[in-house]
Amino acid sequence: MKVLIVGNGAREHAIAEKLAQDCELYAVMSKKNPAIAQLSKEYWISDIENAEAVGKAIAGREFDLGFASPDATLAAGVSDILAKCGMLVASPSKEAARIEWDKSFMRSLLERHKIRGSPKHEVVTTVGDARRVVKDLGMVAIKPLGLTGGKGVKISGDHFSEIDEGMEYAKSLIDKDGSVLIEEKLVGEEFTFQCFSDGSRIATMPPVQDHKRAFENDLGPNTGGMGSYSSGARLPFTKEQDMDEAKKILQGVIHAMKKDGNPFRGVLYGQFMVTAHGVKIIEFNARFGDPEAMNVISLLEDSLTNVFLSIAEGQLSNPSFSDDCTVVKYMVPQGYPDKPLKDAAVSIDASGIESSGAKVYYASVYEEKGKILTTGSRAFGVLGRAGNLQDAERIAEKGCSCISGPVWHRPDIGTMGLISRKVERMRSIRGESS
């Protein structure tokens, strides 16, 4: 089967590696990802945030199945152009991907279909209304309605302490976009729960916890994600009831979109928070998470090609996942995220990686004259997998030590010290004794 993937990050490397096990793989990338290029029979370099450009790149070629991945690529309607080129498509249309690229649409969908889990919120178009909502809600999260790469949200107590500081950010978003979303601040622990959907049914994947903050102990500015871990059917701070609630919400969204005549086919990513008052919805994404894709795809025990085909044909299969634990740590350029070093050479000790048991996924790097160079964004995802978290974390850390150059990572991700603090924090929030 000829399968086309559009995208070139570490997430897409993980997807490509799994697909290439049982298909003939082709790729369209914005820059040459050396690992994806090696996995592909043929590849094209194009603007993957321009549907027409992608269509031109593959003109005259025939593929059985297509999958577009990055958020801006989906928002540009690349899935739609793949369908127009005659292939089956396992990623959502531009209109269905609106669940990610328009937070106002997402909140409205949940309200109209009475899907539980939304925090108190309001979309406003004036600074006066923004100030009123902030005063009414107290502690808030101020969010742009569109895509921000995981870096656009500012929260009371974390990013600003005075109302005027929050108003300044709200005004900048109103000036730029015409509106801003203001939500009550939620207190709890976040987790990612992803599912495959054929537009009617869902098949869930193991839950994952991502770490957005740049520095150890969850300090510093937000990033696209510094690393993540999974631990089977539940995360250490969640209960079975939490997972049941989250699954009902995911299924509710799929039913709502089908009812509205806008079926969602592809990977739906729910960003949830466990609070003292149950599971709340932070946002939805219309694709695999990054780094979370590396966690879950490594645990998939079935053919990803067949899963994607079942999505595209509207007959979703029910894939199996291993109960193993995984830890992903991102290697990022010096100065990341504020002033990242660009075009710096990095090297990987391939034999060291192999002996460590880790896997390395190429993210925002490119190849030139035989050298791997940084772009300024996250460079490599390093995965450790084992029967328990301690061993998985140890493998990931060993893997990180095999990458040299001006890059660094958060060594605390996946450690029992950090996870234990999250478990204790959640117990406190729930009002439970240790």
C-alpha cells in the first residue's frame, strides 16, 4: 500500500517509522527530516501550510492513503487536498480540525451539545468586557482563539499577578485577532488522552502527561513540550473514574460533530485536567500530541497503516496497546525557548543509543552537507520504554547522553521524585489523606 505522510517533526518521525513497517511510504516535508527521508521511498520539499503547494508537489502521483499531521497543516486544509488528489484520508478535514484552530467553536460545540467539563468562560471583543470577566471570575486563563504552538496562554498567578498585566495581554490579543477567550483558572493536574475516530466510534490510547514548562520542577516559560511519560491504562495521579469521564467527553465530541454534519475522522487529542470537581477540558487538538505521539505509537501492538485505513473507510478497528511505561525527553537548543541557538551542528552516537535501549526521533533539525543542524525549535525526542517508569526514565536519560552539541534537556521528566509530588498534590486537591 502506498501511504503519504505530510509533516516533518519528531511526531511525524514516530508515525512514519510505524507506518513504514508494512507500507510503501512517501512524504511531503517543509524541510528535509533525515530520518523520515530515509524511511520514505520518495519525498518532496514544499510549504506544508499551503494546501495548493502540497497538491502541486504530488501532482501526477497516486497514493492509497494519506495522513497530514501538524496543526497549521490541518488548519490550511491539506487533508482536503489529499482527498481531492484521489486518496483515502485518515486525518481530519479543515472544517473538522476547527476543534483545534478555533477555541470559540470548540467551547460553543460543548455548550450546544451539553457536553460536561468546560470551565466558566467568555469570548470578548473589548477591553472593557475583558476587565469585567476577569473581575467576575477572579483567577483566569487568557487565551487566543487560534493556534499558538502551546505557548499562547497566560494564567493568573503564573504569568501575571495584577489585573492590569492581564488586561495588557488581553488587549494585545483583541488588537491582533478581534477577540479573546477568558476562562476561570483550573487547579489540578493535566493529562493528555488521545483517541482514533472514524467519525462515529473512538478507540482510546494510553493517557500521557506532558510537561510544558522549560525548566526542572515545572518552572520557567511554556514550551511546545519538554517531555512526557505514560504508565499504562492510568497515570499515577488519576483514578478509573477520571478516565471514564474523559472517555465520555471524547465520545461526546465525536457524536456532536457527526450530528452537526461535520464528522471528525483522525486522531482527536483531549487535553484534560483532573480537579477537585472532576475532569475539566482545557482544549482539543486535531492530531497526535508532540511529544505524546512518541509515547503511544511505541506502545501500539497493531499495524498503524491498518488503523489509518479503518479510519478512512469509516470502519474503525480496535487496536491494542502494551501496558509498558514510556518516558520521552526533548533535547532542545541552547537558549531555548527565548533565544534558541540556530544552525548549530549536533551529533548522535548511534551505537550508544542502540546499547542504551533508547530511541531517538528527529524533530526540528535539518541535514546539510552530511551534518545535522538545529533550527531553533525542539531538536530530538528521546524515548525510553520499559516495564516500569524507573527503568523507562533511566533508558531515556542514557539516550540523551548519546547526543552531543549545544543542546540540553529536562532531566527530571519521568523521575519518581517529580511524579510523587504530582500524586501528593492531587491528593491534597481532592482533600484526601496521604
